[in-house]
Amino acid sequence: MKVKAKQRVTVEPKTIHIFLKVSDQFYCKILDGDTMLKEHDGYVPDFMPGDHYGDYVDLEIDLATGQVLNWRPPHQMEAYMANFLSEEE
């Protein structure tokens, strides 16, 4: 007979991958300091990382620094953000 046994082990995780289905329940505020540039709810905007298809939040986070590892570099975000900020709600 074979029995599956769970064994506790000590690990040192480096990253956490968060993948959430939010459908049309996404919400964000785009701030410049204390000034709100845009408030958005509904679909997941194109500037968010990953293949989200407007319904998913896909973040890979470095646990030591809190940095989102799959975030696009700022020079790649300019067109996405300009388009997003100019859209009517």
C-alpha cells in the first residue's frame, strides 16, 4: 500500500506570483503625487502586465523588495499610459 504523507519543509521563497480573475471589477487610481490624474473601474487596462485579456491581474512580486518584476519599464509604458489617460470613461 502507498500512502501520501505531507512533510513540512523550510523554504526561502524569492517571489510570489499573483494571478486573479477580476472580470470587470478592476479598480485603480493614477496619481501624480497628491493629484489624481484618473480613476478607473471596469476592465483591466492595457498598461497592466501579463496576458490579462481585460479580466485578470497578473503580478510577479519580489518578496525581498516588493518590486513587481513583470512590470514594463517606464519607456515602454508611455504610449499605454498616454492612451489610457486620454480615454473617456
